Amino acid sequence: MDESIMNDAGGPIVVFDAMCVLCSVNAQFILKHDRNRHFRLASMQYEVGADLYRRFGIDPADPESIIVVDGEKFYRDSDAVLAIYYRPLGTANMSSRSFSRSSRTCREKA
């Protein structure tokens, strides 16, 4: 993997499964609301995303979760979600109330 991707000042990288509808909708939400272009996106189906998954011990052929890579640190599962939505995305900032409503809706449909 090109180490310059990790070391530049481009901001955290959100690595997601582009085959997952929920993950793709989340990526689209980030693109729409991240007005300051704080985050970068990488699909785990492509080289950069797959390399980042492997770097942090996740098999890209069997993705477990979305991850957020911020320099040498990474966040997964709910920590990754919090790293995205508890940072202002431009002028938007998601509240915990929005999270609980979304989580409940997803659980009810499952």
C-alpha cells in the first residue's frame, strides 16, 4: 500500500463495504454532509480499502465492520460510527437521539 495515503494530511479514511446497502447509504450521507471534506472514503473492494483492512487484522473477504483510519489509529464498529457522526460534518452534527432512532429502526427490520 502507498504509505503516502496514510501519512498525508487528508483526514481520516472511512473504509466500508460497497456491496452493503446500508454501508453505501452511509458513505453517500458522508459525501453529502461532510462540507469541509474532513473524511476520505475507501471501499474495501478496492486495493486501498482492502490493504487498510488487512493492516488492522480484518479479512477483506469477510468484512466485519466499517472502520475509520486516522493516521496510525483505527476505530471499528460503534467506535467508527461515533468517530464519524460525533464530528461536525460541515454544519450538520448528528445527535445521539438520531442514533438511537436509526438503531431501533434497523433492529426492528432485522
